[in-house]
Amino acid sequence: MTLLQLRYAITIAEKGSLTDAAKALFLSQPSLSNSVKELEKEMGIRIFDRTNKGIHVSKEGEQFLAYARQVLEQADLLEENYGHKRKKKQQFCVSTQHYSFAVNAFVDLIKAFGEEEYDFSLRETQTYEIIEDVAALKSEIGILYFNDFNYSVMKKLIQSNHLEFTELFVAKPHVFVSTKHPLAKQSQVTMEELKPYPYLSFEQGEHNAFYYSEEIFSMMERNKNIRVRDRATLFNLLIGLNGYTVCSGVIDEKLNGKNIIAVPLAEEGEMHIGVVTHKKSHLSKLGVLYLQALRRYAK
């Protein structure tokens, strides 16, 4: 196995075809194909699935390429420090449920990083995709929660993907409502009082089971349900329809606006919010900085 072979495989995955990858690498297509086949033979895996419709990264290939990217990043760092090579643009990715503190920590990371060039990604996405992203090393850190209801399912999913969960903080249940909501001025609200109002939650795609919900008490039956994909839509509907969503209570006025508040929910329960990381991967310097920023907001 050589670094060049790893670069070839990654380029094919990025381009999505042997022809385009060969052009980008200034190689003949047969030479590129043979080089990758030799790599697959040596590693004892099938990196790509080859069909009449083209070439696609296999399931085991996704993880292999994730490790390959890490190897190449470390090789690039060695060259930068000792080979007088131009410093490479730094990359970092986080996948998270919809938490304002995750965004704030991301802002802090970029300010602390202070480099002129970088390529960072913050993916506010679905629960199952967070697990997949970290398992495939597409994201270095994932952020999600578990409670008594989903614990066994989430624990099994995390363990089967060779991940580990580290708790940041424990939150009591709250609801986000508009400042003009009829219940907004109460010291706490009950589920019974919320019955007449639309319940808003984040859609989980193919994995829309209660266990993957971002909201605690998701299994409760409600007469009015609205599912959305992004934070802005959810907050607009909270205001426009006097809706509500169940949450951790952590709120940021700059991100969420002055028209949204958190009110304690009179229900027993806890949200254990934390990070998932891959057992076989060590946090990069950027990962450590981001985790430190998260912990500042978790206090």
C-alpha cells in the first residue's frame, strides 16, 4: 500500500467515476483501475462496487477511505512541518442534533483556530445520520442525547458502530414557545395544558421511529403534529401557530431570536446530552478545541 494508491482511491470516490478521476490525476483509466485493484487485493477488501451503471464506494470502502483520509492528512502535516510544503487547508466536520450550544462552540472553534484558510462543516442532521457520519469518520464528533426511553436502542447502535458516548450535561425537560404564546408567562407548563397547540418536531427521514427523535416524550400521542427539517422553519412555526417543541431548555437569544423562550415542563425525565466519537480514532487538535468549547457551554 502506498500513499499514492490512497490518493487514487479517494479521488475516484470524490469524482464518482474512473474516467473523471483518471483525467484529474493525468493517468490512463486502465492504469488507475489496476492500481486500485492491487490496493483492494492487498487490503483484502472491496473498496468499490463496479456495476454497469458505474463505480460506487462499497460499505466497507466508506470506512477504509475514512481511515485513508486520516493517513493522508497526517502525511501532509509531516510534509508541511519538515518538507517545506505549502500548508494545507485544514478540514473539520461535526454532525449534531439541533442545539444552539453546538453552533456557539463551532463559532468559538473558528475564532480560536485563526488560520486564513480552512474548510469546516457543521451538519445539523438526523439522529441516525449522526451515528453514520461518525462511524464512517466523515465527522470527527457527533452530538446527541439519550434518556430512559431510548437508552437501550441508542446504546446498542453506538456500540455496534464502534463508537463511544461521553456525557456533557444533563438537562431537565422544557418547551420552546413564542413570547406571545398564551402559556409563555407561566413558571411551568403541563402536557395537558399544551394539548390544544401544535407540536413541532424534527423529521428523522427513514428512521422516524420514536427512539431516534430529538425531542423527549416523543412517544406521547398528540392531536396536532408538524415535522420540519430545519431550525429556522421550526421557530417560524412556533411563532406563527403558537406551537411548541420539547427541548433541553438551553437557548441562545442571538441564534433563536428574542421571540422564543424556554419554559420548564412539569414532567419527570432527563436528557443526557453528549458527544459520540469513534473508538479507533483519536481527536485531532481541532476536535479537542471543539470539545473544550462545548464543555464551556455545558457548565
